[in-house]
Amino acid sequence: MKIYDYEGKKNVCGTNIREARVIRRISQTELAARMQLEGILLERDSISRIENGVRFVADYELLAFAKVLNVELEWLLEKGAVAK
């Protein structure tokens, strides 16, 4: 399967995931653990790669990120969004 880049990144949500995580004072390790409780098996390294835009994010992972971080799914996909 070919994964394409968008403006040099593999996802558009990584920056917003990082912002929401930092605002909520959740470590990458803690976020990975919370995602695992939602049935999404991610390691801390995967969270780092998502936030840096070097890992693709599946739609089901986006749904879990929105739930775990308590943000709207649409917000995760906005460029230059500011966390609430």
C-alpha cells in the first residue's frame, strides 16, 4: 500500500494531537496507555512519530484520539487549530 505525503508529512493531525496532549499534561507514554484502553495498540514511539508527522494515522485511530483527548474529531484535522 502506498502512503502519500501531504506537505511533507504523512498526517495532518499530529500537531493537534501533540497540542491537545501537552495542554492536558499527558505524556506520550500515558497517551499510548489510554489509547490501548480504547483497543488501539500504540507504543510511545508511535505517538512520537504521529506527532512528528512521519506515521500515517488510520481513521479508527483518529476516533480514539478524539475520545481520549476529549476533542472534536474535526478539530484534529484542522491546520493551525488552537486547542480548547
